Amino acid sequence: MKICSFNVNSIRARKDLIFNWLDHRGHDLDVICFQELKVISDDFPKKEFEDLGYSCAVFGQKAYNGVAVCSRIPMEEIQRGFGIPEWDDQSRLLKIVIDSFTLFNVYAPRGDLRETEKFAYKQEWYRVFTRMFSEGYSPQKPLVVVGDFNVARRDVDVYSAEDLADTIGTMPEERARFEDLLAWGFTDGYQTLHPKEQLFTWWGYMGGAIWRNEGMRIDYVLITKPLIDRLREVEVDLWPRRRRSPTPSDHAPVIADFDL
């Protein structure tokens, strides 16, 4: 089973690119998790995905945020958001149950500089997200969490630790919240398979960063212990990020291949 995570930075702007990319891959993805839709749920292109054999669960939001899961495998349960009104005014979390595991699609807040509301919101969002697992789930159950976490875990996860030190995504407080989540019982899939390799998932638009590989790893596949031995590979597909037309997202898709 191949599960893909892709921050599209506007599903409307990226629709043609996405379907070109799926054609290019030979339609080999079983589950596709999109982030940063920037459209309300009714404007998500469900019909086009249904024509390819997917059913879609969408938690959209006008102009900002938004997550969706398109699956060729029946979704047995769908939950949009935390179920906590004050944390669900931003569409950042979608939970589904598929076959033998539970999948969470996440678009974490980007945050901002210290002493700003967005910085504080990101810190608290991570606490609420981690508490959701500690209060309602077990790390002994098969769980998969994918998405854009807006944190580069380690210095090796950015192209220049010196230039990007203590900036958004690398601040110690942000990294600490991410490690709190992992400490609950998640494993970073890519790092487990490739502990010494550097790989990025995001590159800014300015200055041809993608061609110089000046990026960051902020998109992840996190898994609990029962799935570690079933994870075959985690890859980043650069094809849609290196397109000049249609205009690409600033992220590339991350694809996890499981024996499920």
C-alpha cells in the first residue's frame, strides 16, 4: 500500500499539475493526503478523483488551511478536526480508519517569531495534538500520521543549519514540541530507514532554491511500533516540484510504501 502526503499550496492552483503527476506515476497511489487546500469542502475536485477510483474525505476552509484524504480503499470512519470547537475553526486535521490502521492527515501551523500570537498558537496546537494521542490512543496500535508539520527536526533537515538557525521551523521550542509528539510513541519513518541521509520536502520559490537543493524537511511519515517492520520505503517525488508549468507547489509529495 502506498500512502502519499502532499502539501499542494492551493488545490485549485495545483489541480492540473496533480492529475498530470498521477498520470506520470501510472496511478500507483492507494491513499493521497493533501494539505493546504485553501478551498471550502464543496470546491474540492471530488468528481475528478472519483473518476480515478478514489473516494474523498475533505475538511476545507476558504483561502487558508484545509486537508483531504482520497483513498481507493474504503474509509470505515472519518473525523474532521479534534472535535474541540476552539481548535477546529482552522481546518488542520483529518482522521480516517482504513482496513487495519488509523491514519491522521495533518497540516500543523507555520507559526511565527517569538512573542507573537502565531508562535504561541503553534506551541499550544502541538500540545493539544499530542494530548489527543495520550488521552485517546495507544502506541501499541497501528497508527500513521502524515502531513506538513512545519518543523525541521534536526540541523541535517535544513540545507544550512547556520543560516537557518533559530528561524521559523528550527527554533528549539518548535523542535521540542515535535519531539514530545514522537516521545508518545511515534517513529520518524524516513529517519528510521535512512538515518544518515539528507532529504528535503520543501523549497522556497525565490532564487531557484529547488535547483540548488536549498530546502527543509518539514513533511513527515510518523508510525507506531506495530508498523515499523511493515514500512518498506519513504521517498520524495521531485517530479511535481521541478515543473515550470503548471506552477508547482513549494512542497514535494512524500510517499510511504507499506506491506499492509
